[in-house]
Amino acid sequence: MLHHAGPGPRTPSRARYVRILPATLACAFLATACGGGGGGRDDDARPRSGGGVAVSYREAEGDDAEHLAFLRRRRLAERVAEDLNATLRLPRRIAVVGRSCAEDDVPEYDPETRRVSLCYGYVGEVRAMFRQARDPDVPGRTAGVITETLYHEVAHALIDRLGLRFTGREEDVADQFAAYRLLARGAEGRAALRAAADNYAQYAADDPEEGDPSDEHAPDAVRSANYLCYLHGSATGRDREPADGGRLTRERAEQCADEYRALRRGWDALLAPYAVRGGG
């Protein structure tokens, strides 16, 4: 979901990844964004020694203080870091930094600074969309979308920092990583993935004619359908996401178990050299 709230052309897709690495980095293996303003020091600006995922926050500006409080209270970034540090032994540090960002900026991984930036304003934007939709669980659904976004951006960091080799579009692979880790978190993770799928559908509905053939992201509607497919293919019985004939057709649903198995095999293989034994 690339968010463009202001004037000017809208680039499709929620999560914008700043591409500084050469395209040739993406080679052979696996078949889903915040620059700008926001001064102040990091709460934990100097990374600890060793590898792993570390979280810090910069001082919030203006109305962003409410969104920073939401992130701290829910420990969304910290829980993503705890999950990854418990399952992966990462030789290089990946920093996740919460900050106030320039208007229209969205969360991103920047390979130049080697940081994932989590924009406080993005939290407010997602929350406002669920409020407008009269969602019965605005805080929970907002937390789900933010968690999915964090996994997506950390996937870009893993690809960069570990030199992971894959085939296909990096944005699709990062979406698959978000699903891979969320589905490993049980019912809570499934709810977060569903919230992200619904949020992508909201963005698609806001701009039904979106689409730029040169954009590295799939259209929001496609990303929504992909997440529903992974939800469907990873479960059985009553837990299975229904094929409603809309975002998830019956024809697509028949392939979803195979898609999910391929996704899991691919990421298992990519991360095998870094896996913590018994880490889930």
C-alpha cells in the first residue's frame, strides 16, 4: 500500500521500497517505505554489538506523539524483533527506527542507511481508514497492518544484508515473507494478515484505476487477493478463508495450498543457514 495523500501522481502499492541496490542482486531462487523529515535523536541510536533486529524511536513531532504512544503501548516493532531474533541468528544488525516523517512518506527500508523507518504518521493514516470504514476493532486492525508492514520492510533488509538470492519481483517476495512470519504466529498473525488484506482492498477501492506497468509493486487489489490466498491455503476446515468469488475466486482458491507450500519451502530454504534450531 503506497500511501500518497497529497497532490501529484500516485504510485501504486502501499509499501514503497527505495531501490538503491542494483537490480542484478536479484538472481536465482524464490518464486511485497520513510525518508524525509523528523529530527531528534534515537532513543537507542547506537546499535548494540552483534547482529539481530534492534528497535529504537525518535522523538515525535506534533500530533505524531499519539501514534508513537500507540506503537510503544502495543510493542509492535519490538514483537517483530523478538520473533525474528528468536528464530534467526543474524550476523548483521538490522535497525528499525520509529520517527516522524515528511508528509506523504511511508515506511521503507533504505539500503543506504541500512534502516527500516517506521513513520508515525502512517499509523494515523491506517487508523483513520479503519475508522472511516466503521471497523469494530480499529486499534487491533491497525496493529495488524503495522505488523505486516514491518515484516515486509524487514524482508527487504534481510535480502540486502544477507545477500539472499531469489527469482521474481522483490516486492512480491517481501509480501510472501510477511505472510510467512505472520502465519507462524497463529490466530493473532492470521488476524493481522487479514487486516492487511482488507487494508489493501481499501486502497484499491479508493483508486480503482490504479496501475503502472513499470511499478515494482503489484496493484493493491492483487496484493489483497494474494494474502487471502495464503490465508486460505495455510488452513483447513473452519479456519480456512472462504473463496467468496470476489477477491478470492474458487479457481484461485484451488491453487492456494500449493502456493502457500511453495512460499514456505522457499523462505525455509533461504533462511536455513540462519535458522535457530527449535526457533519455530
